[in-house]
Amino acid sequence: MTLDTVSHAAGTPETALPWAELGLKEDEYERIREILGRRPTGAELAMYSVMWSEHCSYKSSKVHLKQFGEKAPETDALLVGIGENAGVVDVGQGYAVTFKVESHNHPSYIEPYQGAATGVGGIVRDILAMGARPVAVMDPLRFGAADHPDTKRVLPGVVAGIGGYGNCLGLPNIGGEVVFDPCYQGNPLVNALCVGVMKHEDIHLAKASGAGNKVILYGARTGGDGIGGVSVLASETFDSTKPAKRPAVQVGDPFQEKLLIECTLEIFREDLVAGIQDLGGAGLSCATSELASAGSGGMRVELDTVPLRDSSLSPEEILMSESQERMCAIVEPGKVDRFLEICEKWDVIATVIGEVTEGEQLEIFWHGDKIVDVPPRSVAHEGPTYHRPYARPDWQDALQADDAGALPRPESGEELRKHVLQVVASPNQASKSWITDQYDRFVQGNTVLAQPEDAGMVRIDEESNLGVAVSTDGNGRYTKLDPYTGAQLALAESYRNVAAAGAKPLAVSDCLNFGSPEDPAVMWQFAEATRGLADACLELGTPVTGGNVSLYNQTGETAIHPTPVVAVLGVIDDVHRRTPMGFAEDGQLIYLLGDTRDELGGSAWSQVVHDHLGGLPPRVDLERERLLAEILVAASRDGMIDAAHDLSDGGLAQALTESCLKGGHGARIVVPDSIDPFVLLFSESAGRAIVTVPRSEEVRFNDMCGARGLPVTRIGIVDGDGIDVQGQFVLPLAELREAHEATIPALLA
């Protein structure tokens, strides 16, 4: 078989290539021919196919994502924004924190353990590539119906993969979510977040500059697993008639990744790299083209020097492989020997595979024959841009008109008690400790708060006790009812969670999970959610630093609920001042902060008790969210409160249950005359939290809230061994605990 070289391609324009099988459209293939002035070689076609995939090029979403730059709030905290492997934020004292959330949805359905494990590995390398030491991970997860047989296949595998990989790396898993809904049945969402810490001067960027500098590939050998990988899997709709693409799922080795992390950090300490990029989606195709594109010249690569696990791999397969635990570095010639010495010390394979050139092309050779000769920007940054048609779906009005407020409500205290138990025992509101106990939350000794707290928190400086808090949130039910508001509610809840822990919110990363962009209704949901999130970030002053878009999340014609997952990172000057959610001491006063309205659209109560989705989600008041956050942070810093918990899914009933069970103390609640007990317990109005205030701080706390104009209501006292809603019902903590903790183990046994 003749090797398909550049010169061979130029002389055989009639040769047919499998562009459609590789996921390219006919007009995209013609554009490649136009860029090159000839047909592509097989290797070039492989590169364009993975780099122009939906997952890598954002071809359907980037026209909307540009709002995150156009509407970015002005802030001195942002050091590196959208466009790099991850965003970087200044958190003070010379420290910078980088964080990002990404998806590994489709691979995790096909092969749950490896799909989830390599999702963790990939996001960790993104953080490492910025120059940071990874310090914590989080995993927002969505599965199908909790009692569906396939959930028993997917969920345990995903959880084992996350725990197995993260635990072996020695990274604490400090938060996330687990949500069940039939809409995710054939398409679970496995999102992964990592946080890393560095000094300002340690920031590294993905660029290849300096003619003569060497290109070094280091880490694991390249194998046949993950060929096309997430770049292909995440760029099409699942169809039960197609074979499962198991070979496309990468296989992870956390022990190799741990060596790679320590090796890379030592290389950084000795200032041995001029540019660096991890190998994730699209593998070498991505690393070489992005490094060259962001640099000042071209690049020459000798592909046959790449260390392989499978000697039978073709050049195209090597370029498309997404084998894990690999990095690509640009190194000055005089530093190469030391670079290789450090790699040898850590037992990490390192090979010089090319060099930066003075030209403008990315050239790749195979045993001396040129098989790739492309403008790197055309591969990495100048892929197709689609202005997909979008339209408000014709069912949206009927959905919103089906008001959850009209559903039958409990008419007695006993019925109210029954509904509370139903909600707190439901799969979405029940304790997730069966899952989170499989993760090491406290390894490294710097975890301050972890699941089930509102936000995860880690200390990043052991002398000053400087720390950061992170929360991830998203509600697909709200977003289906109103995509614009639903995305803002996701941001608001995450923002509120960080503040409830005592940290000042600084920046955002997001993972936007939606159905097929070829469906105008889905694209309308995406456009509205993106617009809502950009508008809210501008108003709250929290820039989007980066993230991920995951499209084609549907099986056949059935799309998932639109699910924007929003991560907020905040800073706290002294982690000793953090606020836990558990009620810690009898006699403390329970205050409800914010306004409670009759808002039940998309609520946990409507889902659990009536299996209903309809109406409008809670209203958003971003100025109120900002004020609430300021109050929570100030009260924490000044010692006015001992516990805080935001109100969101399940309303006050859920928040009281979680705070009482976490702290081991009961609560006596007095329902104000101005509100119906049912609304007080189950409304999901935004911009609210509960706090416990020592009696000695009550006057000071009320004065602060009054001076700033935040409505606060004293609703009870920490007391006893149950939740006593006076005049309505009593629920012993033992009964609540049984209801709250038994559900998930029973479903997954």
C-alpha cells in the first residue's frame, strides 16, 4: 500500500477519502481542499476530522460563547481568561488558582469506569499544563431514573472510576452533585472539575515559540485505545442501532499520571519549558496544532519517533489516539538534557519528536516522508462556524402554563409531615454518602469543607490559612422551563453556596450540556442559557474563565434537559472563619434570610409528590444574590454566625433536614403569620439562606442586615432531637436520618 504523502495527495486529486465516516460534512471537506489547494492526505484528514469535531472546535456554539468575552466584567482578579487550558485567578498573597470543569459524558455511558476515570485524568492535566499543582477535584453527575436497571450499571462504574483515579492521584474530591432524571437515561452527564494552585510567576501557556526549540512528547506510550475518543464520541447523537464504540474510550493509568504530575512540577521548578500542552481530546493532532498556532512560527514533527504501545498503529491512528497520561513540551536546546534527566528520574518516557521552525506550516513526517503540511491555525482555530437556526419550541408555552402552583397541596400537619419525608427520602434529595464515601475527601490534609457541605473548601497556604471554596450547581428542570432564567439560577446557587461557606465569589467555569445542535429547539435553549449566564456573570462581577460545551446529549430524538453546570470559585482569607452547614449548638437562633414567595415550578416537591414539571422557575434577583453573599461573608468573617446553608432544591424543609442531621441537633420552627406553612417549607425561591446566630450576636447581626436592607426573619431555635414545626408536626431526627440515608443504598444494592 502506497504511503499517502503530501506529494502523492497533490498528484492524485481523484482519490476518495472517508471524510463522512470521520464525521466531516461535505462542505467541510471541500473547505479543507480549498485551504490546502489539493486533497488532504489521510493523516491530514484525520487531524481535521478530530479538530473540527463539535467537541474540539465548538463550531455550533462559539457564535454564542463569544458573549462571555463581550460581556466580561472588569476585574483585577483575572490573570488568564478564555482560550487557554484553564482560567487563572489571583487570590492574593502572590497565589493564583486555576480551575475548570469539562465533560466526559458519552465515553462514560459506553464504558462507565474508564470513561469517568479518564475524565478526571484529563481535567487534572489541563490544570497541570497551566503550571499549577492540582489540589482538589469535584464531579457533578447526572444519571437516568434511580430505579432503572441500567442506572445500576452506569452509576457504580462511574463512581468507581472517579474514586479509583482520583484516590490514586491523592487528590481530595471535595464536592459535586448527583441528580437522577429519566431524561438522562441513555445519556448520563459526567462532568469533572479540578482546582490547582501556583504562584503568579509559575503560570505557563500553550504556545510553541523560538525557532530551533525542541518538541518533546513525554508520559505514557501511545496506544490504540481512545482513537478518535471523546472528540468523535461527543460529536454525534447516540443511536441504539449503532455498535458501541468501546475502542474509542480511553484507558487510564492513575499511577502513570501521578508520576507525570510530579515530573512536570519539577520541570516547572527548574524553568525548563517555553510552552506546554496536555494531550486530551484529539491527542497529538490537538497538541501540535495548538502549540504551533499559538506560537511565532511553524513546527516539524517526526511521527515515527512517537513511543508506541502498539507497533501496528498507522500514522492516522497515532494522530487521532487519545491515549492518556501524555504531555507535549517546547524546550530550548540547551535545556533538553536536563529535561530528559528529570523524566528518567520519575520513570517517565520522554522523546524529542520535532522542533519549532521559522516557517508557518505544521509539517509531520513518517520515516522521512512528509504526510502533513498544513497551516496550524486552520486546524486548531479556524474550523467551521455554524449559525445554527434556533427557535422557541412550540411546546414551551404549554409547559410554562402548566403551573405547579395549581397542584394539590397538603391540607393538614400530618400530610405536611408525610410530604417532608417523601421529599427528603427521594433519590435527588437523599444523602449521597454511599457515593461520596467512595472518594477520599481529606487526603493531603488541607480539606476544610467537603461533601455534603454547600461548597468544597481547601487551604492553599498553611501559614496564613488562605483558602479557596468551589461549588458546582445546575438544575435541568428549571432550565427546561426557562433556559435564560435556569442558567442564571445555576450561577446564583453556586455563587450563594460559596458565600454560605464564608468565601468571596470571584470567577466562573461552566460545562454546558445540551442535546443536538441540529434541533432548532435545542439551539434556542442553548442560545438563551448562554445569554442568561453571560448577563448574570456581568451583573455579579464574576467572569467566565473557561469551560466546556457538550452537545449531542440525546438518544435518538430524545434530548436531555438543557443542563448548564456552573462552577463558582471564591477566596477566603482564613479558613478558620469558614461556615459549616451543620447546626452545632442548642440555643442558637435560626434566621431565614431573603424573601419566600409561592414559587414551586420545577421544584423538588412537584417532582416527588406529583411527578410534575411545569410552570415557571423561581425568579432571579441578582442584586439580592450579591447582597446576600456580602452578608454571609461578612457574618462569617466577623463571627456573627456559626452555621449557614443555602435554600435551593427542596426548600426550607430540605435545608433544615440537612443542617440538623449534619450537626446532630434538632430545630423548633415557628411559622410566621404572614406565610402558609406549606410555602415556607417547600418554596424554592432564590436568594435565600438559613443561618444560626448565637444570642450574643443577635443584635449585631440584625443591625447589619437592617443597615444593608436584607430581609431577615427569626424562624426558630436549635433545640431537641427532631424538627418541630410548631402547630404542624414533629419529625424525630432518627426517623429523618433513616429516610434520608436509606434510599441510595437500597436502590443500588
